[in-house]
Amino acid sequence: MKDLIASLVRRYCQKGVLIDTNILLLFLVGSVNQERITKFNRTQQFIPEDYELLLEFIARFQKLVTTPNILTEVNSLANQLGEPDVLSALQYLLNLLKMLLFWMNTT
């Protein structure tokens, strides 16, 4: 199994990886406050080590890909975080979107 995963990462490292809702939400929550990962109902199935593993995994790819629908859902779910993390999470998501738009306009 590890060989298959390594092969797929090598094959797609330049093309990119699709980040779906739950994984993007884990990335967002972990980036804002790793302690909230196990406490937020939408990410409580994860642990901070999953976030660290996610960072290591996505670092292998040149592009991260998502869709407008995924971003909309992540925004809605992030709004459930509550204070004080909701504001930080939404600001982080906004900055991420700005980076994506910049990247899209330069390629």
C-alpha cells in the first residue's frame, strides 16, 4: 500500500492534489489553533498529529486544488467555530483565497 501511495504522489506531485471539505477544514482549524482540532465537532475525529501529517503530505505537491463548492462548505462550517477562533479562521481562509486568486492570475 505504501508503494502505491508513493507512486501516486510521484505521479501527481506536479499536477496537484484535490483538497476536499473535511481535509481543508482540518487544515484551516489546525492552522488557526491546533488545540481546537479535537474540540470542534466538525474535526473531532482528527488529532493534532493528523494535521501535522496533512502538512507533510500536501507539502509534496506543487498545487493544491479545490472547488468553489468545497470553499463554500468550508466557509459555512468554519462559521460554527465560535469565538475567538472563527474570526482567525475566516481571515486565514480569506488570505488563502487571495493567494489562490493571485496564483490563478499568474499562471
